[in-house]
Amino acid sequence: QSVLTQPPSVSGAPGQRVTISCTGRSSNIGAGYDVFWYLQLPGTAPKLLIYGNNNRPSGVPDRFSVSKSGTSASLAITGLQADDEGDYYCQSYDSSVIGSRVFGTGTKVTVL
Amino acid sequence: EVQLVESGGGLKHPGGSLRLSCAASGFTFSDYSMNWVRQAPGKGLEWLSYITSSSRNIYYADSVKGRFTISRDNAKNSLYLQMNSLRAEDTAVYYCARDFTGLRSSGFDIWGQGTMVTVSS
């Protein structure tokens, strides 16, 4: 039931820059709701990575940055590191159903 | 340390019921709205339900509406999910997650480690 669409996978060599897109609709990203990004390392719970206008929880490096345009958002990872490998999910609020939070389909990042 | 710990998962037959719990610590539980999110094996994340700090407002995803009930006990710093009429497709890891809401923001800033629910005959 994912409403936000992400590429299934992206990969890059250590030190490179990769981006993950998140495409939504006029009722979520396009309506101006903030996009949240989570990283799920293998076998662990998701963790909040970044949200809104490049707001990062304590401990998250500024190698992670986000942008948004229209009904889409993107997460960029610069200086790719081995421990960045995992599943990344975008998430936003969707006004089409009251109270509804919606996730992206998820993107697996592989460090070559 | 801010922490959420889920419990209550297990193996259930289709049609059965199960009650999940989430114990909160390290923050003032009664100040925060809370959520349940699940992840089927090998699949993505799915938001299930939301409850405000006072339990005044409650919302559900269509996939569980009428079968699952979210509740909380602020005196016990606990969140619950009563799951009835379980189906095979409810098999998943269930996470509780603290809500993070701003003017145009609705996300999850703290997650528990998850509890596995398996529905099978």
C-alpha cells in the first residue's frame, strides 16, 4: 500500500555521491508536507535520518542532505561509506485520509 | 535513555487475537502521540495506527480498520495494539514509534526494536 515511489536499489563506490528519489502526489509531498527519511540497517529497526529542511537528529552527519520539488523529494548521500549500506525509506503525511502517514517503497543502498 | 520496547508477539492461527504492548522509558510518555508500524517479511514499512497523547484522536490505516484497536495507559507508560480477526497477511514485525509532529510534519523520531507476529494455521 505504499503511496510514495522509490527506486528499488542504488549503488555506488566508497566516496561517491548517490541520490534516492521519492515520488508522491498532490495530497502528500505536493501539498507541502515534510518528508522524513529513515535508514534501516540489516536486522534492525528503522532510524530517523533526516527530515524537512535538512533537519538531522543528533549524530547524523551532514553527508546526508535532502531536497524537494513539486511532488518529489530526494535524499543525497555524499562520501558514501560502507556503513551507509541498508534500506532507506521516505515518509510523509497524506491529507487524502485523515491522520494517514505514508511510506515509500524503500531503496536498498549497496556500497560496491 | 529514550527507549521503546515492544512485547506480546507470537504465533497465532487465522481468526485469532493478540495484544501487543510497548513500554516507554526515558521521556514523558504522556506528552507524546504514538504510532504502530509494521513490516512484513522482506517487505517495506506500513503505518497502521496513531493515537494522541490524551487518546482523544485515533486513526487507522484501511488495512486494519475495524480489526485492530490502539490504546494507551499513560500511568503505565504503555501503548497497546489489540489485534483481532488475524489474517495470514498480518504476519509482520510490529514496531511502536513515537510521533514527531510539527506544523507541516508528521513522522516518527523514536522506534522500538519490534515484535514478530506470525499468523499461520
